[in-house]
Amino acid sequence: MLITRTSMLTGETNTLDLPVTEDQLAAYEAGGFPQVVFRHLPPPLREFIMTGITPEEWQTRVALPEMEEDDL
């Protein structure tokens, strides 16, 4: 199903084709917890449904850089 959201970070509108049903989307919009309704989706795709932040935006703008062992 095509899901279109506007990113809370960039204001850009993006559409992703996600394996969700109309019933699941309705359950979420009625107040269902995304971790329950979309339990089959990885967290970055649930984040997109909730906030419009794409997995790529999350990686480049929000995620902490990976630390090397010698950085510890």
C-alpha cells in the first residue's frame, strides 16, 4: 500500500510502498500502538508512518554516528 507522509524533519513529502493493509492503517489512526499494529514492520518504517521521517533521513540527520572501538 502506498503511504504518503510529510517529514517532520525536512518538510518534504515522500511516498513509500509498505506491506500494510487499510484495516491496519485504520487501526493505527484510531489510536492503535504502531508497535502492535505494524509489528511486522522494522522500526524505521513504523517511524515513517508516524512522523514521515524516511529511513534515509533518519540515518543522515538523526542517528548517532557509529563509534569505533578506539573512540571508547
